[in-house]
Amino acid sequence: MALENQLGIHNPAELAKIQKFLFEVEIKVLLKDALTDQIVDREVYMKGIDVSYYYEGTSDVECTFISPQK
């Protein structure tokens, strides 16, 4: 209701479009601080895999301890 009053929009479809856009902007702002530019760093990559396994509940093996093959 507050957004409707502030913008003077009474069309539900138009309001939904604006709310979706604002939600997408919020997500981008929240994720920006969590992202890294160290995508070629092996340790960061393997740590990401470990965290993924942890969230899935399958954290029996830690990838960070697996040495790279040469």
C-alpha cells in the first residue's frame, strides 16, 4: 500500500512490475559484496565447492585438502 500511495499507481500489474524491479535491484546490491574477482584462485574455487557440499549436507570430504594433479 505504501508504494501505491507514494507513486500514485493503482494498477496491480504495473505495481507488480515495479516491485519486481526493486526486488532485483535489492538482490544485486546484496550479492555485490559477497562476490569475488579471484575466480582463478584455486583455494577460493575449492572453498566454494566445500561450502556448496556443506549446504547440501554432504560435507564428508573437504576439497581444499585435495592436491592438484600435475
